[in-house]
Amino acid sequence: MKTVNVIYKHLPDSVQRYPQVLLHECDEAIVSLDRLMPYKPIVAEGSVLVERGDFAVWFIFPNAWYDTGVVYDSIGRFKGYYCDILKPVERRPDGYETTDLFLDLWVFPDGRYVVLDREEFDEALKQGWLAKPVAERAENELQRLTEDVEKRSFPKPIVRRLGGLPEDARSLLEAIGKG
């Protein structure tokens, strides 16, 4: 089993490190497994989208301005897709580094979607944490993703192929201290 280390920057000055289990790596994507541990549940439209103990199979696409997490609850039931709008990843010898651009997209299993963290994005603009061209790119990427969802061309084929939760997810994560 191989791990990948994710350096995740959240402006203006937060840097978090997430060790994850590397599931697959190719020119198209880096695919990893993680246990989600948000400080508080992420709730929208009357549903708990993400809570402590959920699993995610993450897809990082080279040169893309977003990632895609296939989210499962703590017993392995599919909950939906979580997309972070972010700067394209920078590869590191042991993983990658990226910067969050605040906007997020949640896609329910039935194809409905909700934009998350718009208030954080607006505050980041107000505070000057995001340069105008970067903010515009983030908005454009979010718009493109929502159009893909509406056209039913989301997620990418590799996500559909490799986004299943491994049967041994718990033991894989326990091996890196995230069980």
C-alpha cells in the first residue's frame, strides 16, 4: 500500500496535511482514499452531506481547477459527489499541493446540486485574498461544472470507473492511522 500526502492551503494562511491511501495513478488522475473528519457536519437542503467518519475516493486531475470526491457514509453507502474549486495541483515527490478557492459543488445521487461556501468566496474577495483573475477562473470553473451536471456529463468517466469504495477501505485507512 502506498500513501500520498496532500498539502491543502486555505487562504489566507491555513495549511493542512492529509495523508491518504493512493489507489491509482495515471496521466488522467491521481485517485486516493480518505476518511473525512470535518469539524462540523456539512449540511445543505436539509441533508447532511458530509460528516465525521465518511469516506471519500478523491480524484485529482492534472491541470484542472477542481477535484472530485466520491463520498460514502461510514457504512459504505454512496452519498454524492463533492467538488472543491481549487488551483491546479503542484506535484511533490510524496504527493501534491493545492490551494482551495472557497467555492464547492455538491452533486446529489439524483443529479440535483448545490453550490457551497459562496459566502466564504465573497469574503475572500472582499478581503483581497483572491486576485481578480483567479476569482474569475474559479467562478468559470464552477459554472462549467454545473453545466456538466445539468447535461448529465458529470462526473468524468474515470470517476465512474474507479470511484467505488474499496471493500478493505477501513483496513487501508487504519494502516495509515485514519481508521
